[in-house]
Amino acid sequence: MAAVSPSVFLLTVNGQIEAGNFPEYDNLYCKYCYVYGNDWTPTFGLEEGITQITCKGSQSNKLIWNFPLETTFKSTSPSGWPQLVVSVYGPDVFGNDVVRGYGATHIPITPGQHSRTIPMFVPEPTWRLQKFTSWLLGRRPEYTDPKVVAQGEGRGVTRVRSQGFVTVSFHIMTKDMRKLGYDTGPSTTQPYSTDWSAD
């Protein structure tokens, strides 16, 4: 009996939002979500989440979250490959939660262990008066939908300022990509050469 050819492939994302470096700020937390194309559907795990609040150690500027990520997607096409969007928030001098950084990275294509450093940025007011009133009122510029940072449309008109970075680790597994004609290169998951990573 002939084997049935698969109609979809699977992508499993495990890992963690490890740490952040924001020298000017403390007591920060992250929100995360995924942005993906129309052919993609999450089948397991969380599409979005929020970490705990963490503060810096006495010897370092590093903020440690070690917040787990675990999601599986299915798709018929690699077009619209998922991106992880991270937003970092913390209190201002008035105790209001304000955005301290936005950033995004594509989920690695190759199975195995990966580490990514995501540069973060914040939107800036255009005029000095706007800057002063936003500080005074505790209403800093921010996106109504953080997913906009993973899309090209409408971002070109935004004025931004670099603002620290976040490190993320990934363990990627795929299934049936090669059977559908997609080659993602050699797998780096030798200990995990199961049906998943080997395709």
C-alpha cells in the first residue's frame, strides 16, 4: 500500500525569552505574540503571553525572565513564516506602565538550537512639545497593536529610538517539510533525530 503524501508541514517552536538589557530601566516585563501568514494555523500552545516582572541584580544590568515558549504551527506554504514580536513594559516616574521597547525576529527556519538578540526600539514624538506633554501626562507614544513591528506597512513614517535588547533561545523542530519539497538545510538536532527533525 502506497504511503499517503502529507498536505501540510508542522513547525514546533520551543524555547524561552531569556533576558533583556535596558540600562536606564528596571522592574520590566514582556508581552509576546506571533505574526504569521494566511496559510499558517497554530495547532498547539500559546500564541501570546506575558512574563513576570523582574528587576536587575546588584552586579548586572541584565533582567532575567527565562519565560517559556511552546507553540506548534501547521502550514501548506513557507510564505508568511512566523515572527515573534516582543514588547517590554515598565513603570515611569509616576507609576504608569509605559512601553520600554518593541522588537521582532523571524522564527529560525533550520531545526535545532538557536539564539537571537532582538534590538528594541520605542516610537518618538515628532515635536518637542509633544515629548514634554507626553512625559507630563504619562502618555508616551506606543502602537495600538504591537504586531505592526513585524509588518512593513505603515512603519516607514514612524520616528523611533533604539532602546536596549532582548535575548531569546529557540529549539526548532519541523515535520514533513522535505516531503513537501522544502529543504531547510541540515538538521543540527543530532540527539533528537526523530521523525520530527529529520522530516
